Amino acid sequence: MLRGMSATLRPVPATVLPNGTVRLLKDIRLPFPAMAMVTLLIEEDTAKVPETAVLSQDALMDWNRDEEEAAWAHLQEAGRETVHVF
């Protein structure tokens, strides 16, 4: 950072894979390149997660988009009274 300039911290949710790859949970657009600092939030139970669950994150991340939410919204509204969580 240049002397005299201040930095604004903007948290961006992300996942760091075991190989060090950082995956942002949502796309972001910036008008210029920016430096980033990664803070790891290590949970006790994280080490017990099966490798298959970690590896499936990329495939499931495609479902975490506004387009997917819109496509399935009619089912959420229709089933509000009969939703069962197991």
C-alpha cells in the first residue's frame, strides 16, 4: 500500500481447499486489481469431514447462484407448509 493511503477491508466469503486453492463463494467485480488477505476460520469438526464432502464442494457450488434460486422458487412457495428437515 502506498504511504498516506488507507485500506478498506471488505470481507468476501470463500473456501480454502486442502491444496491451497481459494474459491470465492460469490463472483465479485472490482474496477482495479486489489490485494487480498485470507483469514482462516478453523473449526474443530472440520478435520473430521470426509474427503468426498470436501471434493464435492465445487460441484455443489454451482447450485449456490441467484439463477438456481429463481428456478426453484416456485417449489419453495408451494411446499412451505409441508417442508420437513431431516
